[in-house]
Amino acid sequence: MHLCRAGLRVCLLDRATFPSDTPSTHGIQPSGVEALGRLGVLERLSKVSASVNHGRLAFDDMRVDIPDFTALLGAPMLNARRLVLDEILLEAAAAAGAEVRTGVAAKGLIKEGGRVAGIETSAGPVRAGLTIGADGARSTIARLVDARSYRETPGRRVFLWGYFEGVLEDESVWLGQVGDRGYLATPTDGGLFLAAVVEPLERLSRLRSEREQLHAEGIAAWPELADRLAGAQRVGALRAMGRWQGFFRRATGPGWALIGDAGHFKDPTPGQGIADALRQAETMAPAIAEAWGEARAVDAALRDWWRWRDRDAWEMYWFAQDMGSQELAPLLLGEFGAWLADNPEQAQEFLRVLNHEIPPSKFFTPRIMAPLVARAFASGRGRRRALARELRNLTVNEFRHRRPLRFPAKPRPSAG
């Protein structure tokens, strides 16, 4: 849509036919909602999507409420299944002037003079001055161009979720860590309620054989959430995502680029993916449009965009990885939850971190961390040795993650 508005001719290909679903926890952070507003699709999406304007946070036995996202962040969260969201975006792209071809799969690359000049598809060749892969973490385009990954991190948790009907209406997102489980629950479109339990990877074998029981146990471990779901009926089967990893990928080369999860994927715990992709599109499109007409200028502009993407994602990538690591600092996490409960204004600032407004390093400053650690040691008789280990691990992680970002080496010459 951004490229069409800039006057470029765009062909959009998708191997799926729509409506089509894809695995996703599909919450859209307020920063992403604002981007949807700039695209002009917010009014239509808001008619079918659940609006989420209140946060319920759990850190073991500590609870934090954050009211009125709109007043704090400028917009609510929205939650619509990809079944709904993707079709709305696809129709909007066609209305903006893109030629949309669904049910068409990429099979190979067209190359000319060492550049990608389009793709071979199941319906024949499509030639283009630039081929952009926006096709997810298992991107076909990334594989075809041999876009190498770097800064890879292992997935440490298994996401298990289902949809329920008959849940009392509530504009709240439930986000928490209780014991070794994480949680994301929120109303979504069609009067449904999404309830996701995030289990340690060690329970992957149980997930395969005892999926129903594992999800029920997880819900029961957060009593307030269990009360919310009491009497509700699940719609459809439970869904799971177990084998995944985080990565950055080389984002561009002669005649091609990657965007969204195709180029960068992080631990889904903080729910950043959709908003990230929308913000990336807003910055990539003008870079392309301003340089269009001269291939080397487009290559240079996209390489600059690649640098921006890595800088933009760097801190949040490691923050998401830490959030998804239940073994990193459970004692300090509990103390952090108690501190947030006592300091509601800081809870609001923490929400800005999740909304990609404030870098984690600007929130977790020595001014905040020093008294938090002191408080943990003062109340931690009998567990101070464990607290010391957690603090050491956090310090090592923080030092490693805040090292200056070294941009990958120049792209290897294309095989042509």
C-alpha cells in the first residue's frame, strides 16, 4: 500500500487463498494500531476486532493493573485472528492499486546480471525490479536468495493456545509469569477469547501426548484467569508452536529484500511481531520510492534500511529473549512484580517498553535496578546465594547484549 501510494507498480503474491489462517498470537500493540490507522484500515478492522484497553499483569503472586491504554499510549491494543486481519489487509492492498494474485507459490528466482529480477511461480514467471519477501520466519524468498542468519537464539518455550466462547466481556489483556509458565490472554474477534499458556521447552513431549491436560493445568495456575474462563467452551482444537528460534537475517541484496518475520524473528512473549512489521513497512517503502529508477541507489537505500532495522530491533530482541527465559532470574522477577505493584507509574512506563516507545535500557537503569536488587536481598533470607547467581547471570547477559552492534560483512557476490 505504501509503495502503491508512492506511484510504484506492485504485484502481491501469496500461496494461500483467503480467508486463510496462520499460527499467531495476533495481538497488535498500540504502536501497530496507529500504523494501521495511517494505512487507512483501522476503521474497518475496529468493527470486527476486539479493543483491548486494560492490562492485567501477574508476576507469581503479585498483580498489577494498568488502566486506559488509549490515554497512556494514544491507542488501544487490537486483537483479531489472522484469518480476519490478513484478508482486510489484502483487500486494502488491492484497493490501493496492487495487483493481487492468491494461490500462487514462489518456486525459484529469475536472475539477470547478478541481480534478482523476479520469481518463477506456480503460475509462471513474474518479473520485477525488486522482489520483497514478506513471507514469515520460514520465508521461501529468504531460502531462495540464501539470506544467512546471524545472532541466532534458541526457542526456550512452547506456546499453547486455544479460543473460547462464553467468556465474560472484558477489554483486558492478561500477561504474566506464574511459576515457570508464561501467559497471554485477551478477547479477539468473533466474540472469542484467546488463552495462551507458554510452557518450558522441557514439556514439549507432554504437549504432544497430553495437550489438553497441559493447557488446563496452565490455566488453573493463574486462578483469576481460570475464574474468567470458568464455564466457557473452547472452539476448535488447541494450537501449539514449539520448534522455533530467534534470528536476524541479512535483509537485502541485489534486487531483493526481506521484511517482517522473514528478516527478523524474536521470542513472541512481548507480542511485537505484527507492530514491528507494520513499522518496518513504513520505513522501507519511502527508502525504495526515493531511490527508485536506479538499481544501485535502491540497493544502497535498502542497505541503510537494513542497518536501521537492526538498530531498531537490537535491544528488544534480547529483552524478548530474557522475558522468555523462565530460568534466568525467577526470584528477581518476583521482586520486580512486587515493585511494579507498589509503583503504578513505573508499571505504565513498563508498558511503553512493550509498545516499543522506550528502549529497555532506558527503563532498567541503575537508578531503578539498584534499589530493586537491594530490596530483593533484604527480603531474601535463605535465598541470597540464588539471588547472587541470578544477578551475575543478568549482568553478564546485559554486558553481552549491549555491546556495539556489529553490522554483518558486505554481501557475498551473487552467483548470477
